[in-house]
Amino acid sequence: MKLTFLGTGTSQGVPVVACQCPVCLSDNPKDKRLRASVMIETENQCLVVDAGPDFRQQMLTHHVLHLNGILLTHEHTDHIFGLDDIRAFNWVQKQPTDIYAEERVQIAIRRIFDYVFSSYQYPGIPQMHLHPIENKPFMIDNLEVIPIRGYHYKLPVFGFRIGKLAYVTDVNRLENEEMDKLRGLDVLILNALRKEEHISHYNLKQALEVIAEIKPVKAYLTHLSHQMGFHSEVQNELPENVFIAYDGLQLIVD
């Protein structure tokens, strides 16, 4: 399995519009962060987790020619507002794009993208095949996906485990039974917004505590804000098996 970090930034990305802080002005490419998303590729599958406002740019940057489906963690705009751009894949693949999301998220999609589901189908609109998911394993062809329930303050969200890889973003709480689903990982990807505490995201200290509890072989931090600091400086503060993810980073997971 190959995983590509399409974006590793928080809802505003980095640099933030109109911000003149040192991180936003950094010339290090690893300090430039699109909205958080990953692409998972196997021998016969190409899946994306979340499709935020940078989805089009991410697909072009990584020359994605075929997409089997999109897994959605939750309905916030930085995770779904790129869904209109699946139109290109609809045209090339001659079929709707499979979207996997829990019922509440599907309701939001039907509201926000109401033109997709209206009785009058305007020519060229995106085509979506919505698949409802619950907090239990499901299959995408021959690939087992295990949802991980977390809480984004009071909002329930999903992370996902596939094999020995797990992606969990936009959470600040995981119950014990959900933590147990993350045991035995080779790679854990976890959100860490900044060093200061936040109402709805793990901060750096909290994320490191979760990693120490789960004990993956390696862990990567994502959904980072400009308040986290410079990539190079924060990396030097971390345990040897924990890494600050950056846009374009690719991992191979058995």
C-alpha cells in the first residue's frame, strides 16, 4: 500500500491568507500546507480520504488519473468542499464516484450540493454514489476498512484503519474501545493542530500521549496550523519514531 499526503494543513491551510507570521512567510516547501487529505493506493485501488477546497489542485499535482472512491471523516468544509471537482473523474471513468460517509455527513452533502440531487439534473454536474457507513468494518472491493470513532469536540467523526495503517484527523478524544482498534499499527497518522491546547483538536502534547499509548512502529502528525511552528524545528523536538508530515510525503506500508 502506498500513502501520499495530499495536504497536511488545518482548515485555513499554511500560509494563512493575510498572515505575516514567520511560518507563513517561510520559504521551506515543508511549511506550505494544503487542507488535510491522504491518498491510499493498492494494486487495484485508489482511494482518497476527504476532499477539501484544495482537492482539484491535489489531483493535478499528483497526476491522479483514476479514483475508486472517497472516504469522508466528517462534513466540515475543509473536508468536503472539493467534491464538485469529481466531475472530471465522472467524465473520464463514465460513472459516478463512490462516496463513503455516515448518514449525518450524507445529509450535509445533500444540502450543500443540492444541485447534484435535484430533480432537474443540470448537464455536467458531479455524479455521486453515496454509500452509508457505520462504526463497523466494511469492504471496498477486497479492501477492509475499519472506522475509528473519534470526537471533534462534540462532533462525532471517523478515522479509518486499513491493514496496519490508520488515519485519524480532527479529533480531541478517542474512547478506549476505539483506541484498541489502533493497536498493532505500523503507521498511525494523527492530527496535532498546535502546541497550545485547542477545544476540538489534539495539541502536540496530547497527540504524543496517544502515540505513546498505542505504540505504532511509526507515527506522523498532520492537520497542522501555522501556530505549530517551523517543520524543521518541531521535528527536532519529537521522539525518533514520530514525524511531522508534509505535503507530498509518500509512505509504503505492507
